[in-house]
Amino acid sequence: MTGTPLPDHPDFLWRNPDPKRSYEVVIVGGGGHGLATAYYLAKNHGITDIAVLEKGWLAGGNMARNTTIIRSNYLWDESSGIYEHSLKLWETLEEDLDYPILFSQRGVLNLAHTLQDIRDSRRRVHANQLNGIDAEWLEPDEVAKVCPIVNIDPDVRYPVLGATYQPRAGIAKHDYVAWGFARRADAYGIDLIQNCEVTGIDVTDGRVTGVRTTRGDIAAGKVALAGAGHTSVLAEMVGLRLPLQSHPLQALVSELLEPVHPTVVMSNAVHVYVSQAHKGELVMGAGIDSYNGYGQRGAFHIIERQMAAALELFPVFARAHMLRTWAGIVDTTPDASPIVGLTPVENLYLNCGWGTGGFKATPGVGWCYAHTVATGEPHPYNAPFALSRFVTGALVDEHGAAAVAH
Amino acid sequence: MQLIACPWCGEREEAEFHYGGQAHVPYPAKPADLDDEQWAQYVFFRDNPKGPFAERWMHAAGCRRWFDALRDTATHQFLSVHRMGEEPRA
Amino acid sequence: MSNAFRVDALGSVDRDKSLSFTFDGREYTGHPGDTLASALLANGVHHVATSIKYGRPRGIMTAGVEEPNALVQIEFPFPEPMLTATTVELYDGLVARGLSGQGRLSTRPDTARYDTVHAHCDVLVVGAGPAGLAAALTASRAGVRVVVVDELPSPGGSLPGTAPACEWVADVTDELSANSDVQLLRRTTAIGYYDDGLVLALEKRTDHLGAAAPAHVSRQRVWRIRARQVVFATGAYERPIAFDDNDRPGIMLAGSARTYLGRFGVLAGREVVVFTTNDSAYLAATELADAGARVRAVIDARSEVPAHWLDACAARGIEVRAGQAVSGTSGAERITGVRVGDEEIGCDLLLVSGGWNPAVALFSQARGTLRYDGVLGGFVPAGALDTVRTAGAARGVLGSAEVVSDGAEAALGALAALGKTAGEPVALPAVGDAPAGAPGAVLWQVPGSDDAQFVDLQRDQTVADVLRATGAGLTSVEHVKRYTTIGTAHDQGRTSGVLTSGIVAAALGVDIAELGTPRLRPPALPVAFAAFAGRNRGELFDPVRVTSLHRWHVEHGALFENVGQWKRPWYYPVGGETIEEAVLRECRAAREGVGMMDGSTLGKISVQGPDSGELLDRFYTNVMSSLKVGRVRYGVMCGVDGMVFDDGTVLRLAEEEFLVTTTTGNAAKVLDRMEEWLQTEWPDLRVRLTSVTEHWATIPLVGPRSRDVLALVAPTLDVSNAAFGFMTWQDTVVADVPARVARISFSGELAYEINVPAWYAHTVWEALYAAGGPFGITPYGTETMHVLRAEKAYPIIGQDTDGTITPQDLGMSWVVSGKKDEFVGRRSFDRAENRRADRKQLVGLLPVDERTLLPEGAQIIATETVPAPPVPMLGHITSSYRSDALGRTFALALLRGGTRRVGETLYVPLEGRTVAVTVTDPVLYDKEGTRRDG
């Protein structure tokens, strides 16, 4: 049995330009969101005088570290709106970017293990269906049909009592996605500037005028933050305090295995989310480390717990080998929903707080954030995710009855 | 997994502790006097620095006491721990 | 062909015993002490796997964990995917096959045991080669606690199998073993360095025993070693060179061939060519020649070769060609020749040495910094850390004598850091020092066809792939890694990492020292999921909590519901009843006769001290301090965001003592929260909190006949309404057991909550059950409890709320005190969002068709026909039941502007239809409260 080789990347990806003295738009953060925003600014709004500034290597943060789950089966209308918009973009993204992003709509199962899980899950399914999102409730035997290796034995500690199923959900290959956006952005003439850390943001009369970087000062008409876990650090440069906490989030991968796992399985109660990627490796996410941290590493007892949970649901994984673990930095908000919109500083825009869920939103938020930056007004899909909601109390709380927030 | 020096029990494994976020954010003396913005700041907004951070921990599987710590969020290393109400000691 | 390549008098395998094994369907034999790889080589088998992308035959390239090629699937005794043949110890009956990319998981359950061990020491030495042994011995002689971990079955590492070396190893091992403060762990690989001296190591305890492994011994265990000082004596990995067709079976790293000869007595080939950039491969050339191989030539990329090696080769008739390189190879399933310049030299084994890469993964994980060593051509530790140091080849020191000294030095450094005085110095082994050598040359690539020069053999990636990546605009090794997948396979780039950096640096014209290598991530060795899961599986995955009445419930046929960690009786089917039938029967008993349930899982917190009332006033939305001793009050507490957090009853036991009850699922959270605020916000309050959840068994006795039953078992108690009113409690004796009885009702019926010390629960329960017999007493579970409370619109926190619901939303403004200025969360009620009239509010829903049971979680819309999505949703159904008392179905729902909608008809869309419902007040049963006093 031979593994499935990945498609080749194109022969050319991007230039490595030196920064110019000024740009119409400077995007801070060359991850998936920053690159997608640049792309849609050019494509949808005709703005190409853009620099994307990345302090390390492009898409080397959470974009390179996530478990690539894509789904839109969120509880609240506001969430399902933006995530479903994103999912629809995913469905044509490969052609749009002309890049083999390996978007695979293999479905996602969100398992229920308690009677309250069942109520919450069914509530989400009903809401999803009325929002036009494919979702169904599966009984345990139906779960086993979708994913035969899930242990549905009723005698385990937390038996599988059923699951929600979104067939259109799936996974994609993260680097390919990021590089697809990057290549397109570069082709529009957008400057992707690596090893360029933003050290200051200049504001004059309440209006942003540029950024200071390790590669010199850059003037900017507009500045769009897309720094994920480092957003608080960036916002602090203009004295903006945000309801964000940055935490390590770990993930891991096994060796290449013959196909055993046809879908994506997520469990809140037993805390597992796992898929088998294209080449055959199991890709699995662990729980979030409890403390604030920018170290891109987490504690090992989280991984051990994760392994125990995985074997509860998938006894066949017993002798799969953990090949590699790593961690990203996730910026979490009090209501487990993102913040995308305007700031008190004129022409300074904010996209952050995606916590563990940012990858799936990449095209969707790129689209909406580009709209926000280009027009100075939030897109209807990101309007509910304004910073002001923490003052009014109009939260979009995806903790409680919602699915696992990954 | 770090060793955390509980100021009451000494060094213990990180798994015994519960994290409590930013330290020194007192419950407002008169919440009713705050405007919505001020109240939101208390309820939802916390510092999130990269570097030294004054925060709270609780020795959940031990003495169950809350204590303050100064920890570097960039390295995750504890710089100091001290009992509630005491001044930080390096 | 049976062990035709075994050389007499060399190696430490046990030749008196033979082991049979099967590889790729053919049977072979080997000996105890062999690895699968050494046994295959002894049998002349080189082609063991097939490459993933191009399907090329692949052989055995190394003798250890760095192996990129010889990946095998174990099929017997138990299927295990993707192990390196070089690390599988041979056992009788082993069945394995070579892999091409993907391993296979067993569909049979793995019944092996896995375990975890904790160890603490002053000095941890990783690696028991010459440096590690010297370090361990030096440390142990200072009287400190030492742990040594080594991946091999016996210590010695790369020391040659000569008599003096073996003797030294034996002496050191004996001395270490005799010291009770030293723990020497064999077959144990350090897999990761974590914070504060924590090193995880995997010990393989029974893998080498095959099917004979005793079932009671854990197969593998994870050591969690907490060390004050760590010495990594992890050695070095030999570096390959990129040249055309450098991937054929029969191409091996030179040092590995020495290992096969010295440790296993196996000659990896008979016609040998050596291609090297440094002195170390001459050892392989001369040793293999001495063991009977014909070494055709040593091709040395350097123009100058040390005279003593020229002499040594000349003495053996080995031609040395300086300043030349192997530019290609020929052969199909096995190498048959190499090309040097225009010349073809026949061979069945090509040994390659491009220099040595120190094994720095663990040091790097410890956040030690690396620097490029231009002489070595590799990355070495830039220096020791406070608690972590490296020794020997792991920091670029080569040569046995130097390595031993370096190990001792590292230990002295560790001892100094610990403030310990060193003991007697460690004697050096007589390993016959080679004369000082010449520096190696750094050679990444021999010019040729880039697409035939493999860099990462496991991923089938060539120099051409690397150059495509740099040509595409990639300038970071991390990008190149992702573009090519180099370094992401099973071997994690041990042989390919530095080579890739070298090629990238050359292509981009940058300094490799600046470029660096990709990040080395844990674990250092692939580890089975089950090993990390350890014992935390099945019942031990999460503790099971049961009440002291659990056995009774089991014996009486209860089905259970998981609530948090608790097992709670869900319902008690009788004679094949469905859940619906059982629950209707249980409800009827409670409404018309008497029922009883086990409420012991309710959280109970004893709150004591002069300021107890004040503390509770600050948490609960209503006033608790005014509660009189002997009385009970229901309360709700909110988060600072004003959302309902928990609810329960509060009993005032004495002037300075309250008993707070919580929901089952929130018991720990409520206590945590009270402790947190008491310690951090209000340390001035004189209050003590104690969880007493498991001290008490709680038995609600419910229904119009409950008074009769209680009277029978509590003869000294005046159960009359006058003497024992609603929401009061009394200490009394029930079934001869001291008990606290409260008049609390979660059903609207006359009810008593009987609390007794948990030890006596069974006696009291049985007494109640017996006394209630004549009244048809019926045990009921959580499902019936839910129906009874829903008929009265008592909310279940977490079911009828979801963290976005205030007390007002639940229609419980009455529980929010107007007298108190402040309690936690109050300020949030005044936010804009909380003032909206169209907030979701708890209402009752009656399906127009009385038999239709609405699914919980269903959404509510305004129109009979469902419009196109997105459909505006008004709310959702939180609870829905068939009611015996109402003789129909009913539901509770959270409905936008719900209280204003009472009387409206709305619709619940279900698959392909909508169900009409009438919005009602949530209290559907006995709204006047006539039943609570019996």
C-alpha cells in the first residue's frame, strides 16, 4: 500500500520584496487571515497597494499549527452566518486560487456523551437547518456507519449517545491554503514582507498613519491587524486594551497509516478532535493550556490526557505512534467568538479572538475583513462581532450550548 | 509540566494548580456607580502582555489557597510567587 | 542462506540459541541480541522496504533510531505500524514486513498494559555510551541520586566491542548497579525535555519477549523523571551525502556498518567501497577488512588523508583515493557498483560518511541554543544551561577517550551546580587512542543529477525538490520543509535536516549558520498513543462517583445517567417498560401516592462563621442573612455577567452556620467560586467553607402520602403541617438514625428531604421503602424528577439555561432582591442588552395536538410554513415531556419576548412539517400551590 502523495506546489510562489516607504493598506500579520484579507482587498475592492508584514516566515504561526478542521455548524445565527459564508468560499477556493488546497468534504461528527449533550446537539442541528446549513442528528449506530472505528459500546465511561453530522464539513491542507492566498496576493503586486516585525504603530490626531518595523518605518493609510495570538501586544502599541487572553494550544500527528478514519470526529465531553489527513497521518488537537502563554509550547499532561481520551473513542489507535507535537498561541475572548471590525483609532482595524477556530474562517473572514478595511464599515457578517458588544452585553456566546469551539 | 512553588506547600506539579488569570483586579467597590464601559472593563477585559505578568493561581489539589505569581508569559517561567496580600519577592 | 554474513568471534549475540522469524513472507533465523535489521543483514537481506513516492527499493541505512528507510510493520504477535527494523529487538516468532509509506493499525483491541512511573533525581544522564557512563559514574561517586536512561538493552553505546572497552563498560555498569542511589534504565529512550528538569522517557519492558511477554507486566511505561541537573550524552548521527542514486539497498552509513560488525557480528557486505569526508569511516574500512570483507576503495573527498590511515589501509590492501567523490551508483535491488569519476567500482556495500550531526533534539527542546560548527559541518550546543548540559558526541566531541573525559567534565559541572564535591575520578578505558586525525571536509552534495540525489529518503525528496522550493521564492528552512515535506517523516529528519540546510544555504548563497535548521519537536522518538494514555483508560479514564445507595439502584433495575462524574438513577423500568411507560408510572406515584429518589449527588457546602450570612448575601440574588435558624430558602447565584450560574436551597442551621445546596454538576464550581472570592476579594469575612456532599445521603420523599410514610419511620417527629411547615427543617431520628429532614419540594407535591450520614443511607432507604410499601412507594430517577419539576416550571440550570439567561429571563424576578444594593452580577442587569424587551424568556408551550411530543432543542418560528433560510428563529425548546398529571404533552421554551406572547400560536418546524404550539405561562400544574402542604 502506497501513501497518497501530496500534489506539487507551483514552481513560483512569491517575490521577496523590500518594504516600500508607504502603502495604502498595511496588514500586520502574514498568516492565513492576513493573506486572505490582502487577496480579497485586491480581488473584491481593487486595492493592491498593500504590504503584508510578517515577523517570521509567512503563515508560520497558527496557520501552520492548526488541525485544519472546516465546518459551519455553529449554534448562533451570527456565527453560522460568517462560518457558512466561509464554507461556501471554501467550496470554490481551489479553483479561485488555482491551487490544490486539498479541501476534502469528508464531514464532521460532533459526538454527544450525555443527555444534555444530546439536547444541545439537537438544538444546534435544528438551528443549523433553519439557517440553511447541512446538519443532521445521528444515533449511535448511524455514527458507526459514518465512522466505523468510533467506539459506540454503551459500557464505556462516557458512551457515545449520538452525534451531529455536517457532511459538507471537512479538512484542507493548511500550508497549501496559505500559500495559495499568498501567491495570488503576490501576483496582484501586493508586497509580502517577511522577517518584518512591527514594533510601533503611529497615530496622529486619533488616526493611524503608519507602522514602525524592524525593517524601517512604513507609512500607511490604513492598518489592519491580523496578528492572532499577538494581537494584544499590537493593540497595546496604541493603548488599546482588548478582551483577549492568549493561551498555548497543542496538537499532534501520528505516522502515516493506512486509511482507517474517513471523517472528522470531535467530542467536547471526552475532548478529542481528530481526522486522518491526506497522506495518512492522524491529526489530533489537544485541550487548551489553562494559563496565558506566548511560548508556542504547552504542558505534557495535556497531551497525555488527550491520548487517553483518544483511546476511549478510538481503541484502534492504541499502537499508532505520536510522531510530533507542537503548539500555537490562540487568542480567546470571553464569549468564544471573534472580534472583527473597527477600533477607536480611525483607520485601524481589528481581526482577532478566533481562539481555536480561526482556520475554518480563513476565506470568510478575509472576505469580510477586506470589506471592513476597504469601506470603513463592517460587512453584515462581521457586524455582530464588534468590540462594542462587550459593553452592551450583546455577546455571541458559543461556550454554553454550542459545539466544541474548534 | 512546570514545577510551581506554592507559597504554602512548596514545589508541586503544575497539574495540581488552577489558573486564575490577571492578579490585582478587585471587584469594584460600587459597581452601580460604574458606567457600562467601566463595568465591561471589569467583567471582560484583562491584560494580556507578552512578558512578566502578575497573575493568580490556586493550589487546587493541595492547600486550596490562592496566591499571586509573577510569570513571564513569553517563557512561561515563574519569576516569583507570593501569598495573597504580600509584596512580590524575586 | 542462513546467517551467511555472520562473522565468528565478533558481536554479543547469543549464538547458542536460534530465533525464527518471518519477514515479507520468508522465514529466517537470528539470535538473541539481534535486531530485526541485524538478523536480516546476517541473512544477506538488504532490500527491506519500498519508497513512498517512486517505489524504489530501499535498504537498511543505519543501525539505530535515525533509520530513514527500513520501516517495518509488525504483524505478530500484535500488529504495530511503522517501527524501524534497526530498533526492533528480535524474538522468536516475530512476523514483520517492509513498508511503503503507510503502517497498519490492528482492528483487534490491544490488551497490553501501559504504565507511568515517577522518578526524582539530582542528576539525570541520558545515554549510557562512553560519555554517559563517565558522567553517571562521576555523579554517583559524589553521592548524589542518579538516573541513567539508555535506549539499548545494555550500556556501552558506540564503544567498540574490544575487550578493554567491554571490560570498562562492565566495571562501570557494575559499580553503578551496586549503588542504591543509581537507577540504570535499559531499553529506555528519553523522548522529551519539558519545564523544570522534567524529562519523559519511554521504557520498553516486554517488546523484546514477543509472544512470551508476561501479561501482568506492563509492555511499556513512561518515566516522568524530575531532575535537578540533566546531562544529555545522546551521541551523534552520521550524516549522509547527496550523490546520484544514493538510496539503493546496500548503501549504509559507515558507523552503522561498524555497529553491525561489532555488536552483532554481522558483515553488511563482502565487497565494500567507502565514501567519506572524514576520518571516522576509516575505522569502518579497516574493521570490515579485518573481518573478512574486501574493501575495494576508500574514496575520501579530502585532498589530504592522515598518514596513519593511509598506512592502515595500505597494510590491508585498501586503495585510498583522496580528493575524489562517488558520483553515482548502479544496481537494482542491491547496489552493484559505484561510479568514481569515469570509473565503475563493483561492490555490494557502499559505506558513506559525510560527518556527524550531534543529537541535539533534547537539548534544543530544553531551549538550549545551537551554533553551527564549520569544522564539524553540524549544529552543536552553544553552551550549557544552568541545569542542562551536553557531553561527548552530543556536543561535537569525537574520539572515545575525549568523549569519556567530556562525560566526566559534564558531571563535574552538574555537581558544582548542585554544590556537591566530586568523588574519585573515573578511570579512562584503554580504548587504544587513534592518533590525532585531520579535520573532516564539509560536503553536502556531489555534482550530478539533482533529481536522483535523495535528501530525505523516507519522503523520497531530492536535491531537485529542495532547489524547486528555493526557486519558488522560499528562503526559510521551515518553508522548504513544508514545500518538500523533508524532515516530517517518521525519522523526523535526523539524517536529512542538516543536509537540507546545507543545500538550501548553498542555493540561496546564505550562511548556513544564519539559516539554521528546522525546529526539532518532541517526542524525540515516536511513541504509541497507548503508552501516553497509560492506565487512564476505561473506568480509570475519569473517576466514577456513585452514591452510597448505588447498589440498591442496580439491584432494582435502574438505568443510569452520567451527570458530571456521577452515576445517577435515570429511571427504574419494571417488567419490560419503555422509558416513557416507566416515567409516566413514576410520575403518577409521586403525584398521587408517594415516590422516593436518591438526591445524594446534590452539592452540599457547609458555610460557617460569623460572616456567613454576609457572604451568602453577596453571592445570592436574594437575601440569605435574614433567614431564620430552622428555615430554608431557595436562591439563585449569577456570574459577574449577570447570567444564572447555579441555584439551590439554603438551610440556616445555626446563627453562624448555613448549609448551601448546589446542582449536581456545579458542586465543585460553586465551592471553587466561593473559596476564590472569599480568599481574594473578601478575606476580611470570617467564614469557613467545607464540602459535605459525600457526608450526607439525601432522600426526597415525595407525594401526598409522604407524610404517612415519614410518620411511620420517624415516630418522634411531629409531621403535621403546623409543626413542620414548608421550607423549614428539623433534626430528628428516622429509622433509628439521626437525620435532618427538610420540607423542600422540587415537584410541587408535599415532600420531605431526608438527610442522613451517608453510612446509614441504605438502612434508612430500606426502612422508607418498606414503610411505603402499603402506599405503593415508587423509586424514581432523574427523568421523572425532570418531568415533575417542569410541570411546575422549576428550571434546570444548564438545561433551561445556557449561560445567556438571567433570573428575570426565567421569570424569577422575585428571587432578585430589591433590598440589596449589591450582589455579584447585579450591575450587569443594567446593561443595554439586558434592558431589551425582546430578551428570551422562559414560557410554557402546549402543542395544539396534545399527543405530539416536541423534541428538545427544536426551534420556534412565527409562521406555519417555513420560509427560505436563513429562517428567523424566536427561541428553542429546552424541556419537553409527556405529562401524566396533565394528560398531555408539554414543553418549556426560551422564547424571544416570551412573556408578552402568552396565548399566541407559534410553530415548531420538524422534518418536513411544522407543529402548532400555544404559548402559555410556564407553570402548568397546580399554579396556586395547593398541593405542597399535602
